[in-house]
Amino acid sequence: MFSLVVPTFNERANIGPLIGRIEAVLKQQPFEFEIILADDNSPDETWRLAQEIAKEDSRLHVIRREGARRLATAVVDGWKAAKGKILGVMDADLQHPPEILPDLLGPILKRRADIVIGSRHTSGGGVGEWNLRRRFISWGAATIAFLVLPQILRVVQDPMSGFFLMNRSVIDSALLKPRGYKILLEILAKGNYRRIVEVQYVFEERKNGKSKLGLKQYLEFIIHVEMLASKARVHSHL
């Protein structure tokens, strides 16, 4: 069983097309799968639309999180409810192409990787038509993470990716307490793994809805990185 978690907040316009694309790809694979949509009580009632779709689709499960609005914790709640031995996460805004899911699954199914990351920064990957400001912010976040957590990130080219898969065993014994929106950093810092594979993809432009990233999210990201670094420093002195 493969369990794919999709965290959402005000993504009503994207949910139908996204679920259709995911299922079109995964139905061709020789295994069972489920899609878990973890919604932070969206004012546009993304959760309600998803519940209507789920009535006709037994593979779709909806979690409505009232009073919670953090992407990373939505992902963790989704994984807690998941049945799969392989876990994954992707955004709901159609910027992560579902069509590369088989490429991400391949290394895990062939036992060549514990974590497979959809990477914008390996050869062949990219970020589409990002403007200069967004490119600078993304580069700055990655640079901060690498400078503060070099021992964790030296072998990962896209530690900011929100599109990745892993064996459940990677987090079975990990106490995950992510902040903000970058759950992969938490996995890399606390997970139980040996092999990481990165698969290139091109980050697509959002066509519907608005980006949720703002000053608050970047401040939480910096706090999260420092928390992970503090734990790493403590462990290094034990």
C-alpha cells in the first residue's frame, strides 16, 4: 500500500484536477494506494468538496483539521492516519506534477532508496518561470538550512522540496515536531535512513489560488532550522 498525503488550505479549484491526475497515474501501477487529503478547515470549503468526491472514491480519505493551520503538521497527521508501508507527500496546487510519481516510487520498490526526493536542483530539474524575488527567497532558505545543518544536508541538493516519498520505517521511531511548511528537513534530521535518491522534476506554475507563503512562514522556517540545529549540537556532545 502506498499512502500519499496532500495537505490543503483554500485549494478548492485544484482538488478535482489533482485527484484525477494522481489516480490516472497510480491506477496503472501494480499496488494498492490511497490519497489522504489533510485540510486545515479551509474557508473555501476545500474539505467539503473533497468529502463529496470521496463518497464516490474509496481511495480518497479526508481529514478536516479544525483550529490548525500548519502545512507540516497536516502532513504528519495524514501519515498517522495512513495505512501504507510507503508514505508520500505533495502539494495540492498542481505545482508538483503527479506524472512523476512512478519515477519516485521506483527506487523504493527496487530497494535502492529509503527516501526519494522530487528535486528541482538536480540535472534536468527546474523552477519554471519563477520571478527573481521568488528565486532569491528559495535560494536564501536553502542556504540558511545548509549553513546551519551542514551535517544533515551535504548530500541533498533540494532540502526544501515538498514532494517526496519514503518507507514508513524512516519515521516509525521518530518524534516529529515540525514547524511551518518544510517537513523534509524534519525527516532528514530525525529519520532512520541510509539511502537517498533525488529525481528531477520541473516545478510548475500555480494556475489557480494563491500562494500561502509569507513572512510568517519564513520566520517559522528559520525557527525550525535553529531548533533542529540545537538538537544536533546537543546530540554531538552526548
